[in-house]
Amino acid sequence: INVNELSFSGSSALFHAVKWRNIQAVQALMQKPDLNVNFHSIVYRSALRVAVVENCEELVFLLLADPRIDVNCRGYHGRSVLHAAARKGLESIVRALLNHRDIKVNTETGSGDTPLHLAAAEGFSAVVRLLIADERVDVNRENARRCSPLQEAAYRRQQNVVSILLRDERV
């Protein structure tokens, strides 16, 4: 059996199992050594991205535990799964991603936004706190619009985030 065979919609069995939150099917598929856990569907989504976007923590944690997973895989517009989690304010998923040994915390989207830019602009205070607590995060990186996360938060009138960022000595 080819566990990586695509359906008529251009998606893998793993993609569908994650999309439908079928944990038992995901576990069974992940036992297969030839499974491509990083396959991107026709809509340019990996199984990990689907689990993050759908806020399915159990599946995110399961996928992150697999040594084959590419935690820095990019989707449409160059967004990583950390970008997706930060943009949606998914605190526990952001924490799990930050704890992954291979995570790149300052990756940029096509427009130069880091996960911190997105969390700051959306006003997700808890996620901003998590990100700036990680010493690897560049709190002053400018995006393509030459805006730092602080400037993005100020522009979007995210006063709580502005206050949090201003308390960080690196800003």
C-alpha cells in the first residue's frame, strides 16, 4: 500500500486524517517508515499546518514528536506554522513550537513579517509574552514595510501589546 498516494483532491491520507481529527488513523499512518509527514497538499498545506490552523493541540503535539517533521515548513505567502499559530493567538501551540529543537523563531513571510509581528498586530498579548521570553526572538526586526513589531502593534492600536513590548529592555 502506498501511504503517500494522493486522493482526487490532491491530498494525502495523512492530510485527510488530520483534517478530520482522526487521531487513531494519524497514529497508524505515522507508524509507516515511508510516510511523508511533510507532504504539502494541492492547497499548499502540510499535515502539521492543518493541525495548527484547526487548533487541534493533540495532533500538533503528536506530529511534533515525529523526528521526520519539518517544523519550519512554509505554506502560502511563506508563512511557517509558527506564523500561523502566532497569527491566531494559539498560546499552547506557540509554546510547543518554541520548544521544538529545530524551530526557527525569526523566519519571515513574503512581506517580511515574523511571528512576533503577526501576534503583535493582532493583539495577542499572551503569545507576544511567550515570543519575547525566548531570547532567540529578534524583537526589533523590521518587515518589508520597515516596521518593527512595536510599530505594528502601535499602528493597529494594540495598547496592551505596546506596553508589553516597551517593558522589554531589548526594544
